[in-house]
Amino acid sequence: MNDLLLAGVILGPLAAALLIALWPRLAPEPARLLTLLVTVATFAASLPLLLTDLGGGMTHQLDVPWIAALGIRFHLGVDGISAPLVVLTTLLMPLVVLASYGHVHDRVRQYCVLLLAMEAGMIGVFAALDLVLFYVFFEMSLIPLYLVIGIYGGARRTYAALKFVLFTVAGSLLLLLGILYVMHATGSADFAALRRATLSVREQAWLFAAFAAAFCVKVPLVPFHTWLPDAHVEAPTGGSVILAGVTLKMGTYGLLRFCLPLFPAASVEHAPLLLTLAVVGILYGALLAWAQTDLKKIIAYSSVSHLGFVVLGIFAMQSTAATGATLQMINHGLSTGALFLLIGMIYERAHTRQLADFGGLARTMPRFAICLVFATLSSIGLPGLNGFIGEFLILIGTWRDHALAASLASLGVLLGAIYMLGLVKGLLFGPVVHPKTATWRDLNLREMLTLAPLFALMIALGFAPRPLLKRIEPAVERMLEAPRLAIEGK
Amino acid sequence: MDVAADLAATAPLWLPMVGCLAVLLAETLSPNRTGKLPALLAGATLALALVRLATTSPTSRQPFGVLADDALARSLTGLLLVIGLAVVVMAEPLLERLALARGEFFALMLASLSGMVLLVAARDLLVLFLAIELLSIPLYVLAAFRRLSSPSLESGFKYFLLGAFASGFLVYGIALLFSTVGDTRYSALAALSRDPAHLGTVWNVGCAMLLVGLGFKVAAAPFHAWTPDVYQGAPTPVTAFMAAGVKTAAFGALLRLAIEILPDTASLRTGIAVLACISMVVGNLGALMQTNLKRLLAWSSIAHAGYLLVGILAVVAGAEAAARDAVVFYLASYSLTTLAAFAWIEHLGRETPALQDLRALKGLARQRPWLALALTLCFLSLAGVPLTAGFLGKYFVLKAAFELGTALLVPMIVLALTSVIALGYYLRVLATLYMERPANEDAPAPLLFAPAGLALLTAVASGALLLFGMWPAPLLRWLAS
């Protein structure tokens, strides 16, 4: 049965983007308001995806032919892995629009069009069940983000945006070759059909390399991470939130969704390599974050470290760890999203992001201080908040078979606490450094409203993760079936 | 042989020829006072030929024993006629503005076009040679059509010298092939090439020389050296005609050779693969350095010749049906894209090098968002970004090449990796349009010259890129019929 909900969630923002682009003489502020309404409506429309009892299989499926001559189908559907990611995307978009009131004052309409086009592409990535369609959405979300970074970003925006695109595309063109080979070898690009197909071990090894190349660049896994700090530092706040909150998850999502079930033998074979890279990423990312003086760079490198945990959880090939990894994708979206929003807010006031320029904000901006502490605690995994559940599940899941990797990774948690608390200390406490500190207003209502949904979810997921985990777990189990068989076969 | 039926079947071929004569006649009867008449005559004959093409269906007959009337010939003929129409729309305002001889221009253009149409139908090596000369000689003149502009003269002269050289290779190759078979008809040559054991050195050298001759016409590296100068110097409508028309016609001929004659030998595979890889690498690296839009498109056309050669390679290696459709679709999407891009350049009246420079386009998106969007679509399509026709072309070629498993993996990986380089310079154009500040913030960039016809052509062509990228079914159906 075809369900049109997902198509609506994707095409709705796209139609709105077209409307805003084509509406003659639409003033900037009405355009932004319209975008806000559309993104809120999209969020509301996407909620049923999460509320349906998923039971591990794909729901809300839509399967119609698109370009028959080229074997491309428009096949959408979500399960317990993708539904939370779709909702995370639709949740972050209205917040990004709200945040844009603070920092986007020029070419607002274009910004709105780009955001909406990007939203459609990102939801499509998580909902596509046809490999070619997945590729189309993967690339489609890229160009708007390129323009958002390149038009609205900082001084070195053109360079950073180009670097971001070239890194991603270098990976994704290999992915395209891989997809085409899969189609040639199995005669289908449909995810459900592919799970039943069997590829030889040799084929799997090559295909795994092609797919993993695209996804590891996107995650980004060390040593493919160098584009990330540049992109984050130059991107406007909204761009950073989307980049960290959603687009990085496309990489880890791709690894879990495609690499494990489609190339199980190769995944098992290469798991030690991926686990090593993940641990290196966790520690190296954390050490780099510790050494930074630019606020955005600290968070950017912390993303490298946190996404390392997710990859670790996925390639532990164990359901607790993989469930934790999926939850951690959501957690990272929430906490890093909040941190980038907060940094954006302070940057709008201070026009600097150097840690050394700040101090003593706890006295002058108490609301900001509370929010920052809250987001930081979520990010470093304080028990009672969401980050703890994800990291804990990943670590205990990994511990069973990969004790060394798990113990090294837990060092990363410690390092995370060090650099994040260092950031909090530098910003909030100590003597006032910047001469204009007193003139910076505390957070206003709009800014509080932007952050509130994220904080509410951090608490909710921290205290009651069960409903979400219950949905994630069966879906993750299905992704792990094939690799398990491959392990037993060995 | 039924001459009347043959003539009826080849109407799209001789109609442009008749148009050419009609234009010349009009010009002789009333020199320099014909106004828009040549353009109208040219447009009318091309439209008539298109109608004729649309109302008949392909047959297995071979008009005059040396031509084809099959689906391949007809779909490429249709494409060439559309390109011709677009060039008429593009050229008329320029000729009027520069007060150039319009009658001569359109007569030459139609003559060249009939050569192109002949080329995609040729099933005899001598007809192939005739068609290439008929295509080329008027084009040499057209490239140098702005007699008082030295870049245009340079362009025509360079094209002529190197073109004549390439013709030498072609005719020598034909002679060698003739010497092995004693016949120039494809059917006779095909009979021999089916049995590779009989193919000697002479045959191989003949094939290689044929490839060199056609490689020059399609601007494949290492026979590409003329391309940037000729593309830049020629009047923009002529450049568009060269980029879209010559490429379509010469690749059409190559496609037919690959289907009918060229044997699947290791040396030929290697040869085409090397040409393809060199073209992709040289074209894309060359484009990386360019700041002039027309030169940039010239280098990118070299790279696209490389991508297309991967399709030809797939045909030679055995994935005939799929690769043929892929190459035809690629030619259609590439032609559409280049036509849109050159129409865009012409629309802005950018005939002088200073205005074709990328720096003159800084911040255009701020002042003229729709114009910027049109060029953006062209470059995204050239780069092969999904949802544009250019992506489907590349996808189609790669999919066809994978029909042979991993046999062509090396050229395919080169294709993928050089596409990353390509994105580097295509996105630089976008960055110039969107991310930089205009030189003069207050005054919009001057539209020197923006006739309605060109605006329409640019809009339709770039819109079609997006439309066919999302919904290619009509185009595929049209090309298949």
C-alpha cells in the first residue's frame, strides 16, 4: 500500500521553496515567516512517522516508478532507524529559521529557498529505499548547503564551501559507481530486493570500499575529516547546525543502513579497520578540540570525536551498541545543534569566537550561562541527560567483543569532559575580558524559544529513552542479521 | 532503386540544402536588402524538415545504397535540426547588431548543417568523408565570419589549418581500409571485421587514422589543441553550433562506425580507452585554469568528449544497445546544455573577451537572479549534479558501461574522479555569481543587449535541463523513435 505521508514531508518544503522563489515581490520578512510556518508544519506532519509502531520493518512506504528506462524507482519508507532521523531533521529546521532572525539580514528570501530545498533533500536521504534515489537526495542536499556556507558564511567561505563539496563528491561519485555495479550484478537498486541478493565476497569487498568511502568522508572519519572544521568555522549558524545536526548523520546512517546489510562479509572483514579509525577519531578529535581557541572549532572537532563513538557502535556488530549508536546520532544532533546555536548567539553580540576574548558571562548573561551549561552537560554525557544513554549503550555493547576499543573510547569521554568544561569555564567564569561585555544583552525570548525544544528533548531522552529505544532496537536488529550470519559463517 | 522513395526518405537531409540555395537566391536577387528574410527562410526549412521527420517513421531501407534511415540516424537528425533552429535564433540578433551579411551566414550554416545530417546517416566511407568536408568548409568560414575581428580570423584560420590536416588522416585511413576490402560500404567492411583473424596491420592502421580524423572533429585529446582558441574567437552562435552540432554529428558517425564496423579487438579497446582518459584528464585540468567563459566551455567540451568516448568504448566492447541509447541521450543533454550556456553568453551581448571574463560576472545573482539561475542550471548540468539532464547522461553512460561488468572499470573510475575536478571549476563559476560582491554595488551589471528571442531560448533551454533531469521520459521516447 502506498502511503503519501513521506512524499508530502519531502515535497511540501520543496513546493514551498518554489513558491517563495517564484512569488513576485515577496518581501523578506513574510518569506521568512512563511518558511517558519512551513517547517513547523513539516515537523508536525512528520511526527506520525515516529508514533507508528514500527516493529522493525519499513512503514509508510511509497513505491512508484520514476524513470523506468533507467531503472530508478521513487521508493520511500522509514523504520526505527530512519524515522527518528527524519524527525530530528524536521525539528532542527524551524529552529534554524528562528535563529536566522539573528544573523541573516541580507538575501533572506534566497536563504529560505535554500533551507527548504535542503530540508527536502535531507529527509529524502533518510527515507529513500532505492539506491539511486538515495544518491539523488544525497547530492541534492549538497548544493544548497554549499550555497548557504558560501553566500552567508565568514571570510573564507568560498574556500570552505568548495572544500566541503569536493570532499563529499569525491566520495559520492565512488558511491555512484558502486550503486551502478550493484544494479548490474543484482538487477535491482531496491533496498528490499538487495537484502535478499547475495554478492560474492570479492564483489562485496570492492563495493564496501566504494560505499564506505562516501560515508566515511561524510561522517567524517579520521583521516577524511579536514573539511569539517573549515566548513563549520565559515558556515553561518544555521549552516553549522544543519551540517552537524543532520548531514554528518548521513554518513553514519549510510554505514548502518547500506554497508552492514548489503555487504555483510566485507563489513565483518573490515570491522577492525573501521573500529580502529573510530577510536583514533574519538581520541584525536578530542585532543584537537582541546587545543582549539575558536569556539566553533572546538565543537567541530568534538563532532569528529562524537561521531567516532557512533561508528564504533555500528561496527561493534552488536545490537546494544548499534542501538546506542543510533540514539547517539539523535543526541549529537540535539546537543551539538544547541551548542552551535548558542555560539551563534554569542557571536552575534561579540563578533568574535575566540575563547580568549570571553570571560565572566555567567554574571552578565545568566540565561545564556544556564543554557550553555545545560547543552555542555548533555554533550559530555551527564547521567540523567540524553548523551549518557547513548554513550553508555555504545560502550557496554562494544565492551563484550572489543574491550580494548571500548576502554580507549572511554578515555574520549573523559577528554570530552575536559575540553567542554574548559570551554564553559572560559566563557562563563573568571574575570570579564572583553571591554564591551556589559553591553551584551542576555538571551531574548526568541532565542530561548529556539533552544527550548532541544533542552526539553535532552531531558526527556535522558529520563525516558525507552519509547525511542524500543523503536530503534528491532530495526537495528534487522540491519545486523546479515553480518551476524557472516560472523557465524567464519 | 526507387529514386522517388529515396528522395522522400531523405527529405530532412536535402531540405536544409534547398534552404541554403533559397537564401543564396534571395541574396542574389536583392543584395544586402533582404533583412530578416534569410533567417526566416532558414528557420522555415529547418522547421519543415523537423515536421517531415516527425511525421514519418524509421525504415530499414538504405536510401541510395549508402545512407541509413534507421532510428539512430533519425534521432540524431532531429537533434541536429533542433540545434540548427536554436543557432538561427541565436545568430540573427548578433548579425543584425554587427551589420554582418546575414544571407551569407545562414546559407553557410544550412550547408554545414546538411553536412552534419548527411554524416549521421552515412553508411559508406566516401559519403562519410564528403559529409565531413561539407560540414567543415562552411564552418571554417563561419568561424572567421567577423572579418574585422582578429580573434575571429585567428579562429577560422586555425580551425581550417588543423581541420585540413585531420581530413588528411581521415582520407588516408579510408584509403587503407579500402585497400583491405576493395569496398567502402559499411556492409562490406562489416563482413570482414566480423572475423578478427583476418584483420591485419593495414586494417588497424586504417581504423586508427579514422579515429584520429574523427577525434579531431569531436575535440578529443590529444587532438584538441585548436579547441580553446577556435571556440573563443568564433562568434558565439558559431561556437554553439560547433560545440553542439559538430559534436553530435561526429559522435553520431563514430557511433555508427562502432556499431557496424569497428571490431572488438584489444588494441582498439585500448586505443579508445586511452583517448577517453586523456580527454577527461586534459579537458578538466585545462578548464581549471580558465577565467574566460568561452574558453572554459571549450575545455569542458574536451572533457565531455572523453565521457562520450567511454560510451563509444562500451559500444565497441559489446554493450551495443544500451550504450547506443546512452550516447544519444548524452549528446542530447550535452547539446541542450551548451546551447543554453552559449545563448546565455550571447544574451548578455558578451562578444568581447573582457565581458566574457568570469570577473565581469561577480555578484550577478544579486542584481539579476534569473540570469544567474539560468547559468547555474547549465553548469550544474555540465557537472552532472542530480536532477539535471547532465546527471542522467552520465548515469546512463556509466550504467551502459557496467553492462560489461568490470571490463571498463579504469575509464569509469577516471570518469568519476575527473568529475570531481570538473565540479571544482563549475562551482567556481557559481561562487563568482553568488558569493562575490559585484564590482559596482548600486548599478546593475549592464545588459548590453538582450533580445527577446534569446531570452526565450536561454530560459527554455535551461528550464528543459531541469525538466529532462527529473522527467526524461518524453526525451527518451523521442530519441528512441
